[in-house]
Amino acid sequence: MKLTSSISVLALTAALLTACSSGPGTTPAASQAGQVPGVSGTAADQNRLATIAPSLPVQPNLQRLPDLRGPKIQERPLGTQAITAQPNLIALKVLVITAGTSDPDLDAAKAMLGQAGVPYDVLDAATTPLTEDSLMVAADGSGRYQGVVLTNNALVFQNASGGYESALDASEWATLWQYEQTYKVRQLSLYTFPGSYPEDYGLRYIDGTASASADVKAASGQTVTAEFRPGAVVPVRNAYNYPASVLDTSQWAASGVASVTPVLTDSASRVFAATSTTTSGRERLALTMAHNQYFLHSQLLGYSLVNWVTKGVYLGEYRRYNQLDIDDWFLFGDHYNAATKTLDPDAFRMSASDALGVRDQQTAIQNTFGVARAFRFAVAYNGGGANTSAPASCDPNVVSADPLSSMTRCLSGAFDWISHTRDHLYMDFISAADATTQIAGNQTIGGTMGLVRDAHSLITGDMSGLGYYNPAGDGVKTNYGLTASNQKFLNSAANAGVQYLASNHSVDGQWDAACPTCGIPHPLKPSILLVPRWPTNIFYYATTPSEITTSYNAVYAPGGTMAYWDHALSYAEILDKESDLAVSHMLSGAAFPHYMHTDNLYQYAPGHSIAADWENAVLTKYSAYSTLPLNTLPWDSLGQYVGRRTSFMKSNVRAVMNVAAKTVTITSPSGGAVYASGVRGGNSVTYGTQSIGYWNFSPNQSLTVALK
């Protein structure tokens, strides 16, 4: 990011949160009214200041579940309708049943399934009857769904008289349960009151213990949460929950319960999740805490819950990613003066020693965190700042026309190098010839420097050229949309072989709200896929903990330009808040990078930079909960993966499992990428313990593959 004059912190805030977009995390911290804390004024004013906030949305789910009571509902055979059951044939799709579309647990269910790419239908039982036809295909008797998710165990809703009742009547419950029994389909209740109606999960509420906070861990002897780190304590916050005990075994048979296995417990051995089987053989998993798509406990549990309800076989795939881009290598950058709270333009350029320190910090991260063995910084370079005549040297004290260029040659294979244009010029109004010079010219310089680089990826200066700009250049930007992108720039990029282009996740339209793990084929140049990047609150001009703390608090502390917190945060607290955001992004399964700048790589102490401190804080927090590895891909591979994932998510792929033959038949009407988990064949990979197959289908192609 380049500014041209010393500016005050007030002007700095606007420039920071718009022109550079290196401001708060990308998830709006909206109140119930939808406003962003710390930002006042009209919607246009909020957009101008970038409606992003330094924390996840604060959306408590304090919904309380009534202890409904009623006569025991008997399971019964499926009716003698025109549908003859064929329980060996089951579609790979999940049915989510809710009692109203405003249920926050519904959002959690949809996020959990969507992040894994699992096809699902939502049935609002408050308005739509559940019938045998809802569950079975008349033509062949196959099952429509491989798993059932209830947003709460009784599907409670408030009726017109103000009372509470179940959205399913006794006949509908019986139909659902008999389908589950006949087709051996599992049922997941996301939010459960531990009682006996409409069916008994073998749990009982411990009177007087419900609250909005708990600390839970994986219970011994269960396998549902196998990816949790042993001993990990997961905080449940702002979510109403009902601690439970297991029903005495002497009462199981009368309650229709054959087994109960706790999955999550607290330090007092109270139960917050348990699997159970009925005497008829149905398998259930009940959780006794509320959810939404932003809660840490909901996100951490998503992978395990999807695997359980689908028995590990589903269309789609889920992996986690740890991508960190560093922009502006070779350039001078602005530097924050903590004493005057102003920016000094072009006052910082990283040294050869800083560059060598980045490699060593990267190695230390790889060696420290078992989940991050593949981690590498992605370095976005601007070749206009390089000296291509400088000799290669791994000595930070080398006598050279440009020690940083010499050290860069030494580190040519240490990082993932990606073009950031030659001189960091804005692409919004640039001519075709100048765009070619900036793009192709930078690729040439990268080759001359010997960088092991991505040939088909590009990050423009400030992610410019995409319809988000200030007509005057620097300063507050307006979002004109992707159709206002510079066509000349896009053509030049495509002509230079660019297939993957970074976009800004904090700008509406530069990420796909309908498919949060997808990229966006550019509407004016579909051969170029936009890969969104997440900003951070590690401001681009800060080199030391003191600078980031002072500047961060100038924005978010009481009296700041976008006051948010109730006190000025310490450096450790800032890293804690920032790592909350980053871990949430990782748990979403989206493969998008976070990004910082070379100022953040300054080695302020041996082995320490702000960027490495951030990465360590993120991995420390993530590793405290999970053993699932974090993928880090070179940008070209990243873009290819995001493109495949996007193709799959948009293609309406279908699949049917033949339980007897132990096969899955996959059909893609439109063709393109196909992912399936728990099967053999294709270009398969293993993630955790899950086998993931990948294929590229022709339109209307079908393929039968074996189960793992």
C-alpha cells in the first residue's frame, strides 16, 4: 500500500479501511438490528468506511426449549401406499427438519453441511407436512435421504395461542422414525432438551443447571469427535445449554432405549452430547446446547457431526486451510509513527536480515505445529523494486547494490512467490499497454530473479481493477461492482496467462455470499477466477507490537475512530481477538488466504515479527482443539482447487448409494468437478482419516465407485 503524504490517525483510519482494506476481519459484527458496532450514519456511510469489525458477530442463542410432555409415540411400519421400500438404495442427501426458518440452529445446520458440500433439503415442519413421499421415491422405492438433522429434538414452535407444541404430529414422527429404521438412516438433533418427548434419548436434565455457558470435552470411549485433540476443552459461550445425566439403565427398555454413549461431558461428568440406539435399532445423536454458524463449538463440531450423520459417505469434501499472503516484497512502504500517530510515507523497506528471518520463522512454525507442517508464506513481489543485477547471497551483511535482492535470490525457493505487478500501480484506469508492462513485466523480473513462482496467479496493488475504486486514485473507495472492472486490465492479465486473481473478501460482490467457499468467475472475463482474500487487523504499516497496539487502539479502543472494545487492548489481547477471526475462517473450510504486508515482517526481536506472532497465535489456538492438518497450497494450486470446488458446488451433482453392493453411483447433469468422501477411485486423497475422491465429469456422465 502506498500513500503519498503524512496523515493523521483520523484520515489514516478511512484510508486504511478502504484504500488498503487491511482493516478489521471480514465478518460483520452486527447487532440484532444489523448495524455494525462503532460505525454510525447511513448505509452508504458504513460502506464507505468498510462495514467490517474486529470480532465475530455477537449473536447469542439463548432460545430455551420447553419440556414438552405427551403420550409415548409408537413406531409403526411404513404404510401400504404405492411406494414399496427399497432400503438398499439411498440418495446421498441430508434432510434438515426445522420448525420455522428463523431458527438460528437452522443456520448452523446449513453452514455445517454447506461447508462440506453436502447436498441437503430443508423441510419446515411448521408449514409443510412430512409424508412417506417426502422421504421415499415412488418410482423405485429408494430413500431420498441418507441422514436426518433436527434443529431441535421436538421441533418446537410457538402456536397462535402462545403455547408450545411440536411441528410434527404423532403420525409424522412415526413416519420419520420408521423411515430411519427401514433405511438405517441416522438422526442428529442439534439442540435437545434431555427429556422423554417426543422420544427418549436416554438423557435427563439436571434441574437448575441450565445456563448460557459451559466447558465441554470429548468423553472417553466415543469416536464421534475423534479429530479433537485429547483433553481439549471447548468453550460453549452465549449458547443456552442443558447439562444432563444418563438415564438409569433399569429404565432403558421401558423408554425404548438400547444404549447411550456420552460424546461431550464437562469436568463434573455432566453430559452435553450423546449417541444412543433405540430398541428398534435406530441411531441418534443428541446435543444439548444451542448453536449458530459463528459459535466456536458449532464450527469445531461440524466436521464430526457431518461424518457421523452420513456415516462418513457423502457427496462433497471438507478440508481446512492455512494461507497467509505477504504483499509488497521489494517495495518501500508507509510506516506508522506511534509517537505522533501519523504515517511516514515510504519510510520502511525490509532488510536482508528481515528476509532471512522470515525463512527461519517459517521453519520454526512448521516444526512447532504438527497441524502446519505444510505451511509456507506466499510472498507477493513487486519486481520494480528489485535490483536484478544484485548477486545471490545468503549473507545478510553482504556488500551488494541491494542486499534484499541478493537475499531474495538465496530464498528463491523458500516461499510461494506470486506476482503483485511490477510497481503496485492501480489497475482501475490503466491502459492495456501499461497493464501488460505491469503484469508481464513483473513475471519477467521474477524469472530473472530465479523465483520459484506461480505462473497463472496475480495479486494487484490493493486488489485494484475490480470496480472498487476512488476516481481520484488514493483515498476513500466506492464499490461500483465487478461489471465496473477495467476490461483492458483483465484482457492484459488473461493474455499474460493469468487464471487466478485475488479479490477482496471485505467488498460485497467480490466473494459469493450464496456459496461462501466458492470463487467467482469474473463476469467480464470468465477465464479468470477471483479468489477472495481475508483482511486482518494487522495494519499494513506496523512493524512492532507497540505500533500495532497504538494504531489498533486508535481505531477500536474507547474514543477511537471506530470504537468497539470497552478498553484499550494489549498486544496479546489483539492477537487473541485476531486469532479468533482467523480460526473461524479456517473452520469454515474455505481455502482463502489472509493477507498482510512486508512491514509486518520486520524482525523486531530475534525470531519475532508481527506476522509470525499472528501465525503462532492462530496455530496455538487451533491446535488446542483439533488434530486435523491445515493445508497450505501454492497460489496456482490454490486457484485450481477453488475453481474445482466452485464447479462442484454449482453443478447439482447427484448420487445414489447401493448399500448391498457397497457402491455409489454419481451423476453430473452439467459436468465438471465432482468430490465424494468415503469412496474409492478418482484422484483420491486422505484428509485426517477421510478418503476424498475427485473426478472431472462430462455433462450427464455417470460413474459407479466402491465404498471405502
